[in-house]
Amino acid sequence: MSKWILITPHDPNKHTLKWIEEISKESGIIIEHWGHLRIMDLMLKHPQIGFEYYSEIKFSYLDTIPTDEMIHSYFNQFLDPKSDVASLFFRAQPNVSDCKTVFTTKYNKEISDIYYFTYRDVLETNLEKNNLVDKTYVSFKSYTLTDISNSLDDLPGGMRKLFWEYSALQPGVRLKQMIAELKAEVDRLKKL
């Protein structure tokens, strides 16, 4: 055996992680810990399993197309100092069905896996609110594929690459970009 996965209902603390690391070194066996966030992460990636084993958790946001108001309300929660950013973040993870809706058949599984590993890695680094700490306002911009093809978008480079180099986006898809800003600055700009 070269790898062992320890699964517990709670996320490990620093003491537990140090203990696991020491045992790994002593035994020569890679020990990986899956706690609450990792389990929920997997349930969100595979909602059919989540429904089976976590029926008390509402996955309703997976069943409906969110309105602009729902999206705005969700992302504004990141700005609340009392919110659990890690919990909010893993709920935003796209699942396989989401990726099938947005990305072409050739790429949806691969992109779903990329999102899964990216979200998992971010969650495991003890996600903090550092980049939103001074933000007090969330707004959105929306782009169609026509906008992207006419360079009328302001999307991150990865989404452009998926469009231009791989043709990986489904026809008719609309992409939204969240922008967190200082409310005072937004109000100042509105007065100009």
C-alpha cells in the first residue's frame, strides 16, 4: 500500500495535520485526510450522490437557473464579515451538470475536473477574505459569445482561451463576471 485516505466528519486542525504528516514520513505511506469540506465538495461535484447520502442538505440551487437577483444576493454574502467564506466558496463550485450546460461535449468533463481540483486546492489552503476585506459592493457584467468574438468583453484570459483556442463554450451561453468594488468609489463614479 502506498496511499491511505483517512475520512472523518470534521476538518482536521493543525495538530491533526502535523500528526498525519509525521505518520506519513515514518511509514513511507502517503496519508491524505478528507474532512467535512472535502466530502461536501465531492457531493457538490456529484449531486446524485449528494442527494442519496446528504438528503438533509438542499441542493435546490442546482435545479434552477438562478436569476440576476439570486446571483447578486449570493455573492454579496462574501462581503459580510460574519460569513463562512469557505462554505460559500465550495457552494459556488460548478458540478458536472453545470459544465455540460456551459462547455461542449469534447471539454465539459475535463473542465469539470479542473474546477474540482482548483476548488479543492483553494479550500485546502484555508481560504480567507483578504481580497474582499475592503470591498463593499458587488456588481456583474454579462457577456455573450458574440461579445467575446468582437472583443467587447472584460473576462479573464482563461475564458477567452476556451473560446478562441478550443471552441469549448456551448452556443448561446452567457457568461457573468463578478466585480467587487468599494461602494464609496462606485458612488463617486456615479456622480461624475
